[in-house]
Amino acid sequence: MASLYIIATPIGNLDDITLRAAATLRMVDVVACEDTRRTLKLLSALDIKKPLMSCRAENEGAAAKRICELLAGGKEVAYASDAGTPALSDPGSLLVREVRSAGFAVCPIPGVSAFATIVSVAGVRDKTVTFEGFLSPKPGKRRRRLQELLEREEAFVLYESPFRILKLLGDLSDLSPDRAIVIGREMTKVYEEYRIDTAQGHIAELQQRNKVVGEFTVLVSGNKMA
């Protein structure tokens, strides 16, 4: 019986692809992906040519049905989101549920995730780390959720765009000014950067720059800045 392979892909540096992920991409008949352009770039770097099909948040249900049809026809299918591990703030969960409900095996091909990457270099003392991903862009809703997370006094990880990072840090500075916060920017890419500071310390640093660029991963510790 054919299987669906959920493949973790690099978050920046293409050399972070695992040997198993590359071998699986070579083996399957079809590669479903969140963004065909991003996945084509990865496949080209690996010298792999496969049919691609779109499976993004907007069409995940319809794509899942098509993938089940391919599996029923004996085709092996891989799924990759834009970067990192599918279903971690990316599509994939609905696809997995539909495929498993249809009676087909789902096989994880583990690898990179921004969540695991930031935890590995944070150097904080937290035993429990919650993955939250992207918060609501609505100020009131974002602030309420931050308050809930902070009240646990445990670490949590957020993803944020360069357009809202200062607003996020502003809320954190108001709600818990002493917390240690680790920021990873452009992780694994040419200009990757990691800093640990209070929210206000990060704000001061970013405001000195001409422009805030790059995707941010933010780990908020449950402990105060030492």
C-alpha cells in the first residue's frame, strides 16, 4: 500500500536537508507542497525532478482528497511545507487526518524546525517549553494571549514577522519587563543572528537599525533576565 511521507525541509540553509529526506524525495512519485516555487528550488538543488502539486492552507481539503486518490492508485506521495516541519504553524494537519482516515499510512521524515532550532541555542533553564507559533495580528487578542502564556511562568516560542516584531516586544515589555527573551533572526541563513535580552533591550537594539528585516523566532523564558 502506498504511503504519504511528511518531510521536514530546511528553514534557510539547504544543506540542512537530511539524507533520509533527500532519499525519500527521490523515491516518491509526486511531491505535494505548500509553495511549488520554494519546493522546486529545493528539488533543483538536490537534482531531483518530480511532479509537484499545490497543498496550501487555502486548498488543503481539496488537495488531501486528490492525494488520497493518488495513494489509492499506488502512487507514493511526499508533502513539504515552505520550510521546517509541516503542521508547526504550517499546513499539514488536515492532510494527515484525511489520509489516515482513508486508510493509508503516514510516515514522518523528521528534520529541521525553527522551534527546535531556537530551543537548542537559547541557553535558558526552563524545563517546559510551549510552542505557540504566530499570535493573532489583532492587538487586543495578541495581548490577552500573551498574558495567558506569561501567567504560566514557563517558556514559550513564538514566530513573528519583521512588520510586527516591535509591537510584540512592546507588549512583552509592558506585561513582563524582566523576562529573558531569546530572539533568532534569519536562522541558518547568511545573516543569522541570536540575541538574549529583556524585551526593552531588544526594542532598543532594533530601533537603532535603519530597517528591521528577516523572520523572527522568539523564545520567552519563564525566568527573569540574569
